[in-house]
Amino acid sequence: MKSVQISLNSIDKVKAFVNEVTKFDSDFDLVSGRYVIDAKSIMGIFSLDLSKPIELNIHNDAQIDEILAALKDFIV
């Protein structure tokens, strides 16, 4: 598992982020405080505090370089 900090500070960024993570057949979790939600759930993302960076946990070590390259625009 790999953890990175991401920023989703606009509706367009949230949409683009969900579109990118759904391309991968892996599990992604977003952690904000004590809340952990599925990163592929757009409704779940909007329930978080998006004013500050959020921790993204990527549960796929095999494709980690490809995933990080696809998400480079969101990583803080």
C-alpha cells in the first residue's frame, strides 16, 4: 500500500479524479480525520472536508508507478 496527499479543491477536480481512479481495477481509500471512504465514490468525496489535502491510500503495488503518473495533477 502507498499513501500520498492529494488536493481536490474544486468540483471539476473531483470529477476528473474519480474518472482517473475508476480506470484502475484496484482499491483506493480517502482518509480525512476519522473518516475513510472509497475514492471511487463521488458522493463520498463530497462528504469530506475538501478545503485541505486528503490522504489517498492506494492498495495496488503492482501498478503503483502507472497510478501515480495518472494522478500527478492531484498529488500535493
